[in-house]
Amino acid sequence: MKRVAYLFFIKLLIALVIALLFKLIFLRIEDLIGPDLFLISIVIVFLWEGNKQIDHWLNKKYSWIDFPQKRLMAQAIAFMLFTALTLFLLMYTLHQIRFGDGVLVDRKMREIFFPAIFFALAFIAIYVGFDFFKSWKNSLLEVEKYKTQSAEAQLQNLKNQINPHFLFNNLSVLSSLVYQNQDKAVNFINELSKVYRYVLDNKNAELVSLADELAFLQHYTYLLKIRFETAVDFSINIADEDKNSFLPPMCLQMLVENTIQHNEASLANPLMVKIYTHDHVLVIENNIQLRSDKVTSTKTGLKNIASRYAYFAEKKPEIVNDGKIFKVVLPLMIQE
């Protein structure tokens, strides 16, 4: 409350200085100090706050960064109308206080009105310019923030893929295959190399096509099928028109990895993983059969995906858990 009162006092002092300057330029020196000085100062504060509210409202409609031309036009029209109407009412009120003759527009009002408009709009233009550069600066800061968070997310992605457990499990499978089926072991090595090649090729990518992500998933699920055999079943049904859509890289792998990490998978009770599209969204779902040695979820993978999506799509990933089915819905994006 004290801060609000302090800010209003400061604004009133600034308005008083502007009112004195205006009267000094456009009125006689003997009229410099008078009862209308305080009224002019109040009106200046009113103009200041009114145009500030218009500015806040326009920030929600047309941001300076996304719609600079529309914003400039809308702001110019709104400020001009509000300022002109307010100044006219001020001058009419002051004239009636002095003379009370009921005249709507007299000679003095005609002489002062347009200079007063120019004076007010010049002050407002300074405020608008400051607001524009503030928005521009904030936009640059957002870009830098995004770059930092994106780099962190990409690093986390890389860590999630090339982690000791992932490598250990696949090397264990490979060591068994070398003795049992050498041809299959060679195929396993090729698929494993393709998985790592995709990770390295896309570690700096912001978005990849769903078609590329599905091709990568094929290599990844091949490794899982060798490891789990029929204990894990993958059902993939992607509409052709959605394959050219985009999403952050390795989202699919991360979500499939989550299903394996948190659920039991056995020949008697296979884990059913469905990946499909509808209404231009990608759905990854699985039946819930939690592991007996329950793994504590940090939800790092889901947070990673959500943080990357925040910069490219208005829609956020959705998580649905009804106790029987766990489902993640990812928006698909179109690059123009």
C-alpha cells in the first residue's frame, strides 16, 4: 500500500512538472500558477494511467514481437482517441470553470488543443518506445533462456539414451547372442549402431519429422524385442498424413523406455504398447502392470518433453492415467 502511494506521488510530481512546462510554453507567464495547475496535473496522471492500461490490453492482443505493424497501428489509434477526448474534456471543463458561458469550443481552445495533443502524444511516444525496447529486450532474454534450457534438455536426452543401464542391458543380450546365433548378433550390433547414430545426429536438432522418429523407433524396438521377445508387444498405427508432422527428437524412445522401466513384462502377462495418431496428435499408451520392485519415478523424462514442447507448440503434452491404461498425448506440429 505504501509503495502504491509512493508511486502515485512520484507520478503526480512528474505530472506537475509537465503541467508547468505546458503552461509555460502555451499560456501567459502570469497564468503560470493557478488553480487549474493541479487539475492539469491530475489529467496528465489520468492520461498516463489510461494509456498504460490501453498498453497492457494491447499487449494481450498484439505483442510488439509477433505483430509489430498491427500493434503500432492499434496503439496509435487508441492513444490518439483516448488522449484527444480526455484533453477536450479537460479544456472544456477549465473554460467553464473560468467563464461558465456554455461555449463548446472557443478561440483559445482551438489555439491550444492541437499543440496540447502534440505535447501529450510526444510524451506518450517516449513511453511507447521504451515499452517496445523493453519487449524486444525481454524477447532476446527469452531466446537466450530457451537456448540454455534447450541445451540442457538435449544433454539430458543424450544422458537418457547413452546411460550405463541401457548399454549394460544391450551388451548382456549381445554377449548371449554371440554364442547362440552369430548372424542375429551381427544384426543386433547393426541396429544398436543405428540407434546411437540417430542420437548423435539429432542431439542438436530442435524438431524432427515423425517419419524419422518412427524409423529410429524401429531400430530401438528391435533391440527390445530381442531382449524381451514376446513379453513386450508393440502396435504402431500412424496415419500417412501425420508422418510429415514434427516433434522434438527422441520423445517416442523416451516414452517407450518409461513403459519398460515402470512395468512388468512377461510371457504370461505381456506389456502392450500402442503408438497411434488421431486428430493430428500422437498417442503412446500401455497397460499398467507395475513392477514388484517399484522404481521411484522422478518424471525427468516427461518434464524434459514438456519443457521442449513449451517453445514450439501452444498445446502441451497430456498425461492420462485411469489406473489401467497409462497414456501420453503429444501434439504434432506443422513447419511452414
